[in-house]
Amino acid sequence: MRIFECAPALKAVGLDDTYKVLADFGDAVLAGQLGKKGARFVTWEWDFDRQGVHAGHYFMENYEAAKQDFAVRAGLVENQRLFSDEQLAVIRDACEFALEDDATLSYAEEKQLQSVQEQIELLLPQQTQKQRPTMEQTM
């Protein structure tokens, strides 16, 4: 909320002043708008003269997704370097498979795969995290 208090109004043709500029880089702008149901976020591309915006991607209350979209649209992050939650889950499962079934892994390789698994677990939302069997389920 402090960001909204300090952020300048987005001045663009056809928009009211209720959008605030949260980030602006290159041809991309990340804006937010406070409403009765919470904050809404949008990324736009500036028109060639920077007087207007177009091609908006709207993110209701998902600030994290809006920031990621802004970083890609602004060219700060390559889209190919980003993985979806589903892709991360597949990578995590592949690491687990290799750790369990590949007897040729060195100690360093095992540690690296375990580190990758731990990093992925921190990134994945709770519903896509692998459910570990409880003691009762394994008996």
C-alpha cells in the first residue's frame, strides 16, 4: 500500500488518473489501481510517442504475476528462463527419480539435485507441492 501512496498517476490518453505507475522501463509500464475489492494491476506497452498505452495484460490482485509480466515485457527477463508451476513440478519429479534410481550419480551431483528440489519446493504453491506419504499411508 505504501507503493500506491508514493506512486505518481499514470498520464496516458484515454485513461483516468486512478492508475498509478508502479514501474516503467523501456516500452513497458506496470500500473496499479485501488478499488473497493482491493488492488488491480496491469502491464501495458507505451505508444510510440509515450502519450498513450495499448495491449494491456490485466492481473486482478496478483501483483507477483504482474511484476513477472512487466519484467518480460520490459526485456529485463527472458521469457524462456521462466518455468510454469507445472514445468517446475516435472523438473522436481525428474530430480527425485534420478536421486532414487540413478546409482551412477556422484555425491556432488546428488547434492546439486537435492538443492534444485529444495529451491523448486520454495517456488511452488502449496497445491502443486508433492504430497509426501504419511507413516500410516506407507504401512
